[in-house]
Amino acid sequence: MDGSAFLRHRFIRVAFLQDWKGVVPGGHHDEVFRDIEERLNDVARRDGEFAVSVPIDYIAARPSIEVPQNAH
């Protein structure tokens, strides 16, 4: 993957891109993200790819004692 593919990936667009753009002063989104894309593409050319991992934790739990139904 390169920077262009990364920034256009559906998950990135849906989950992250709007928040990232929110930290960029108005009117500079295109300039800043064009620069980011170019830099990520440079990394991909140099290293053969631009790789990203998104860590996730999943914790399943249940109470260790029985909670009475009317305990609200």
C-alpha cells in the first residue's frame, strides 16, 4: 500500500479522516493532506510499501457475583 491508497481506504475515510482534518486550520486541508500523501508515498517507494497496523483490544467480562434483578 502507498499513501494514496491509505488515505482513500474506506476504513480510514469513515473512521479517521474527518477527525484528522479537524486539527488542520480551515482552508489548509488540501495543502496539508497533499503533503502527507506525498510523504507517505515517499516511504512506500523507499521501503517497498507503507504498512499500518491498528491495534485493538477486546475484553469480555461478566460479574463475579449474581446481581439481583431488582437492584436498579
